[in-house]
Amino acid sequence: MGIAIIAHDRMQADRVQFLNKNKVVLQNGNIQLIATGTIGSQAENAGVNVTIMLLRSMGGDAQIAAREAEGKSKMVLFFKDPKSSHPHEVAINRLIRVCDVHNIPLATNQATEQLLLNAISKSQSN
């Protein structure tokens, strides 16, 4: 199962902490993590195995959207900064649209992210 990870700049440190907390679930051999540049590098430095795409600002979110459209990503964890506006909203809206069109679960806050990972953990233990 491909899980894509994207993070706004202000959210990355919190998200690496979240990834560390859920490392056991995410390191399952059936899960392939992909992430945009900076969050991918931070996750890798924290010991999480991840395939790193381009930086979000250089088209990493478009790479992830393309993988979704091809059926290679089954879930997106988007660590969104809800308190700031972002110049790349058009690209993010494209990513959200691809998730909607292809019926891909998309989490944009930590509570939903945790629910999705808990579901994966439960399915792994069955």
C-alpha cells in the first residue's frame, strides 16, 4: 500500500514526531511511504523508510498526485497548516481533487491521520 506524506513547512517538525509515534505501523513491509522533499528527508533522518519525491515547491505534490491517479498511492497524509495562507493552494487543490476523483483517503489533521493509521494497524493484526 502506498501512503503519501506531504507537509506545509510550519508543520514538519510536529509531523516527524507523529511519524515516529506510528513507526511500527508505517514500517510494515506492505506499506511504501513516499513524501515530498523536506518532510521525506526529516522522516528518513528519524529512521522511517521513505521514498523521497521533489520538494513540494518544485513539483513534489504533482508527483504524488500523478501516483494517486495511477493507483500507486492509496492514502495521503497531508500535514496542513490551517493557520496560514499558502501561495501554492492551486497545487494543493489539485491534489485534493485527485484524491476525491479516485476515492483516496486524505487526512488533513492529526486526528484523521491517526484514525487512518489505526485502521491500518488493526487490519495488519487480523
